[in-house]
Amino acid sequence: MQEQSITPHIQKLEKLILDSEQRFSILGAAIIIATILMFLAAIYVQPSFEATSHGIYYAKLASDPFHCKSNPNAYRILTPLISYAIGLKGNGILITNLLIAWLIIVLLYYFCRKSNNSPLFSFLQAAIITFSMPTLFTIYYGGYTDSTTYLIILLIMYMINKQKTFLVWTLFLFGLLNRESIVFLLPFFFLLAARKRFKIAANISGVVISIGIYLVIRNFISQHIIVEHSAELYFGVLINDIFYWLRQSIYAYSVGMFSVFKIFWLIPIIAVFLCARRNNYFGVVLIISPIICSMFQSLFAVDTSRLISMSFPAMLLGMDLIKDEWGNEKMQSLVSVIFLVNFLVPQLYVTSNNISIMHSLPTSMVKWMLL
């Protein structure tokens, strides 16, 4: 009964999206959709107007990356360089990060439609990523450059699908220069490549060359800038206690994981069940691999919600598999219901064992007026 009541609304939405494509082209529709979704997301969680916490260091790098004497995040130079190059210096990096988050949504919709998926399916994929931690974190916590990493991951997935080996590992190098934790997704990238029958030797060579170039650049940076957040900081304590960092976040870990996608976690869960039922164990491993790979970061850092956000490919792969198994109409109805229910769950953020609420813009405005 619920599915029947929501179906007319789904059809109206799909017609509206299709009309916009016919009027403005698929790319034009993608730009409009991404703009609307980002605007709504900025109401769902309050936008940050200044750099916060580690975001302050990225803002300082973006002010003048070539004359910086000391910065804890100096190895993660890519986004500050981009922001500096396009004239968004200092706190302007907040705008750079939002533009990159917006670009992810544009490309998600555009790539999805160019893969012969329906307008509504493409919209739902874009909307799920918009209203989950990969995008909400960028809006709420100013300065952090994670969106560039997610953009690179999305482009790597696209290039693997197109079998562009050189571009895959060039992008991987850029990913290392933005946030070295992308290295944790290597098993996932290799699984994707195996599905496309990439040559193993070419991939291994690509990894080795990318990491080699990165280490050269990292060494160059270390000779000119004092970098406090070095490998010693993260790995040193693990010599005596391999679970040192995990112990800092273990009590709130399940909440942190849930906070990233909330009810959307049902999508990869259902997809894994459908794969297992058909004895498609490669599909099971492929879907859970970005989740497991992202979780391994918790051995070296404590901001659980942020770390697990890197598992967003599981959502995209899960939707694809459910669509192939159940068909477009049933899958779209299911995801639409999940999407609506998801709004009823408060948006939390977890770092270490600290749980906080990511307040909406209206809530923050009411609090501001009452104080």
C-alpha cells in the first residue's frame, strides 16, 4: 500500500527531471540537480563560515603554500594548492571544498545517466551521497578537504570502468597528495580492476610508481616545512599497542559507523544478501571491501564518522546490484522510502568517543535568536 501511494510522486519527480534534461541537456540537468541538492543539504546541516579544527591548517596552507614554514597538514597539499591557484586563499578554501562537493554530485548524476540508467535512479544516487556524511561533513566542518579525496575516488572508479590504467594511477597519486589514507582503498581498486580484467602487472607498476613519486614529493616537503603530523605520530604508539588509536574510539564506534549513512546502510546490506543468495561471492566481497578498507583506518585515527565516509562506493555498487536484481521500479520505490525515513534520524557525528549532533540551519538560527 505504501509503495502504491508513493509511486505517483516518484513518477512526477522522474517526469520533472526528464523535462529538465530535454530542456537543458543531461549535463545542464545535472548542474541544476546538484545545485538544488547542495542548497537543501545546507539547510539540513548548518554550513560552516570559517575553518574549524584541522581545517584551520588547510586554510593556512591555502593562504600561501609556497612560503609556509610549519604546518601539521603540509603533506596534504593538493586542495590548498588548487584553492590558492584559483584565487580562493585562506578561508576561501571553504568555498573550494563546497565547489568540489557540488562537482561530485554533478558527476554522479551525469555518469549515471551516461551509463543508461534512468533519471530517477541517477537522482537517487546523487541524493544519497548528498545527504550522507561524505557531503554533510564538508558543509558542517569548514576547511577539511575530504571532498577532493571523494572526487578522486569517484573518478578512479570511472576510469577503471573505462580501462584507463594510466589515468587511474595518476589520479591515485593526486589522491595521496590530498590525503594519504586513500591507500587503504587499494584492495577495492584492485577488485574493480579485476572485474574489468585489467592486467595485474600494469596495476602493480602503477601503484609502485605513484607511491614512489608521492614519497619523493613528501620528502621534498619535509625538507622545507616542519610537519608535526608525520608518520611517527600515527605509527609510533602502535609499536607498543597496535590498538592504541582504536581504543580511543571503540565505545562509540558503532554509532560513528551508523552516522555516516544511517538508514542508507540497508542498501549495501540488501545487495550483499542478494549476491549471497545467488552464490555471487565476488559481488559480496566487492561491495563490502570499501567498507572494510575504510574501517582499517581506525587503527591509525579516531574520527570514525569521517573515516568511514570513504566507503561511499558501497552505496553506489549496492544500488546498481539491487537495480539489476529487482528492476528499476521496485528498486526506486525501496530507495525512495529509505530516503524519506532517513530524514527522521538525527544526524550525528562521532570522533574518538565523543558523539555530537550536526544541527540543521533552522535549529541553529532559532538557538541564535534565543541567546
